[in-house]
Amino acid sequence: MSSPVDRYFELVDQNQQKFIEALREVVAIPSVSSDASRRGEVVRMGEWLQARWEALGATCKRVDPGKQDLHGVELDLPPVILGQYGNDSSKKTVLVYGHYDVQPALLEDGWDTDPFTLVETADGRLVGRGSTDDKGPVLGWLLCAETHKQAGLEFPVNLKFCFEGMEESGSEGLDEIIVAEADKWFKGTDVVCISDNYWLGTKKPCLTHGLRGVSYFHLEISGPGADLHSGVFGGTVHEPMVDLVHLLATLVDSSGRIKVAGIYDQVMEETEAEEQSYEGLEFSHAALAGDLKRDVIIHADERATLKHRWRIPTLSIHGVEGAFYAPGDKTVIPARVRGKFSLRTVPNMEPARVAELVTAHLNAEFGKLGSKNVMRVIETHGGRWWYSSPKHPNFVAAARATERVYGVTPDLTREGGSIPVTLTFEENLGVNVLLLPMGAADDGAHSINEKLDRRNYICGIKLLGAYLHEIAVTDLTVPA
Ligand SMILES: NCCCC(=O)N[C@@H](Cc1c[nH]cn1)C(=O)O
Ligand SMILES: [Zn+2]
Ligand SMILES: [Zn+2]
């Protein structure tokens, strides 16, 4: 007699094509949260999920977070779908989070095929916007529950879920809902699992126990009351763009070193155990250079690259608002420009201290210019870093599940990006949070030709189920 988990795996294998059709159906809903004209599609996607979970017997609560001002257009925020599947006091309760909105995508951005039509390539790539970020994983939880029910398999845990439609646009309204529901809808949660990130490479699965934070700034330089003719005024007025370019160049050098005094002071000391944790990870500069399509890597070895992604703060310059950027030549002096940059922050940096250091640096550098323009530094948004122990039983259960599906011990990774909701759950629910990725490093989330490999999708659906079965038999008490 095969075990329930083995039976579940067999069923997942038998239903592969059906699962791909389900992914095709959701990829075809262009739920782009940053596009006002697509807001109805985002809502439709949330309603699709709610209907499908309710058909299975889950109890759902649709929470409408209110209104959003999107560049002057007032829009209803898409619903957060809260759910509860099973309510057996003898079982553990797992809360899963995911998002059903996606990044924008247009064929003319360079996609090989229509981004909202799922295409399976001969080498097993399921190409389509949202396939890996995050519709594949969100669907994975649903298909896992449906498969159990259809086969009459006992579902191993009580499942709570929280699916939002604004993750790609700053998760507006979500934190307030989590805080308000911490002792209500989320009461009784034993552990949280989020599947919304990626393996370090393309072959070996991983569990993720750390994320960097982000502190985002605008640096505004205002000069004359209107744009000027450079032939008339060039060399006779202080140009905002000249000041801005100079200031941006004082922030970071070409080797990625941040030039803001004091910024590295709060960075956590590295321990011997951490140094050893880089051994054996599936990560190579050759593969990274391949993904980048050109070797533009700064560091000499893989370990240094990972440290600069995970445990060292970095500063990136993103763009300039108000600057001339169209093709062709225009002899204008822009009157007001806004440079945009952000720092990725790491343990134990405090956002308030980061803002203080950045502002002091820019004030000092601007002072040196002797410019009559006006400078403003604005911190527009931020999120804190997250760092957790991979020794928690939640991670141990996930590692066992991974071994069962893939036959290997997963890598333990951190990520350079930010998922602020991770910390919101950890702090407000007081339980352990695990990041359990489905997709691979080369999936191209946010990029053109986003894909999820068939292998990752099918094994990922097995993994989510195996994880829930492992949680059911794991003592979640943290050893003293
Ligand atoms: N692999 C998961 C990363 C998710 C992600 O891309 N998060 C964004 C969040 C963000 C922060 N500010 C604006 N968006 C990120 O850029 O890290
Ligand atoms: Zn995502
Ligand atoms: Zn994303």
C-alpha cells in the first residue's frame, strides 16, 4: 500500500496536463496591478481564485482595502482574498501567502510570444506573464487541495490563505489587513509559508531564510521656473541636471561601493558558521553571466557576489524624472529633475539611520557645489530586511519535503530582493515564516519571456503537498 504522499505524487503526475491548462487559464487573465485600465482584470483574477476555493469547500472572506490614487486616477484596490480550508482542532494550521497580480507585459517589449497566452516550448518551458511570479505557486496550493479532495485523501493540515492583488505595486492596504486580522482570521496559525521567490540556480531546490530591506529615495533639484534654451542660458545659470548628475555620482562607485560615510557601520559581523554556509551552493558566475547575456559581474568569485546580494548593503540608481530621454537631440536645460535611487539594506541596519546618513551626505555634497538651485531629499518608501533561522522546525519540515520530491538536500539561501509582508506576518502573528520557492533562477520574473519550467511546476505542486504532510507530523516546538 502506498503512503498518502506517494499516492498524491502519482496523482500529480497523472494530472500534469490538467494543471498546465489551469495555469493557461490564469495567465490569460492580464491582472496587471500597475495599469489602471487592467484593474478590472486584477479583480477578476481575485474572484476566480475565491470561486475555485469556495467550490472546494473553503470559507473565504473578501477584504476590499479601499481606494488608490494612481497618478491622479482614483481606483478601487483589488481584494485581498482570505480563506480557511479545514478547521480540525487536532491538525496544525498553515497560513500561505501569494499574489495574483502581475508585472506589465507587452509583445513589443521583446516577448517571443503573446505574454498572456501560455506557451509550452519543446524544452519544457511554460512561458507567460505570471507563470512563475506568482500565479504558478498560488495555483499550486489550490491544485494540491483539489487533488487531495478528488482522490479522497485526507488533507493533512488546516490551511489558511491570504492572496493579494497589489504585490507588484507596493502591497497597498495589505499590512493594515494583516494587523487587523492577526487575532481574528489568522488566529491559530502555527506557521507561515510563502512561495514567491526562486532557486539560486536552475537545478537544486532551496529554502530561503533572509531578505534584504529597501530604502527608496528621490533627490530633487529645482532651478529656474521653466525649462531653458541651452544656447541662451548654458554656462550662465546653475543647471539642475548638472547638479543632480554630480550628486548621484557621489553616492556609489563603479565597483558598487557605497560612498555614504557610515553606511557600513551597522552591518552585522560575519560568523564562522555563516562563512561556511556558502559552501556547496548551486551558484556559478558562468551561469549568472549566461542569464545576464554578458559578463558584467563586478566580483572575482561567487562567494563575494552572493555576499553582495545577501549580506552587504548596495545602492542602485534607477532613473531621472524630468530629464530629456526621448530619441533625438533637444537643446533643453530641464528646470527641475528628480533622481531616483535606492539602497538594499541588511541586518542590522535601521531605516531611520540610513535616511539620516544619506541626507547628511547629500547636504554636504550639495554644499560643496555652491549652486543656487534648491535640493530636496525625499524618502518615498521603505521595507525592512528579514533574517530567520533555517533551523526552525518549519524549515526542517520543508527540507524533508524537498528531499522526498527532489532527492537532494535543499540549499539554504537568502535573497537580495524584498518581500516586506514576510516581516509583517512574523511580527504580527508571532510565528515562523518560511520562503519555499517553486521557480528557478533563470525564470525571468518581471522580464520578457517569463517562464516556469514544467519540472518546477509539477515537482513544485508535489513539494507544496509534501511540505503540508511533513508539517502535520513535525513537532513545531522550537528546541531550547
Ligand atoms: N524574489 C522575490 C522578490 C520580490 C520583489 O521583487 N520585491 C520587490 C519589492 C519592492 C520594493 N520596492 C519596490 N518593490 C523588490 O524590488 O525587491
Ligand atoms: Zn512575486
Ligand atoms: Zn514580482
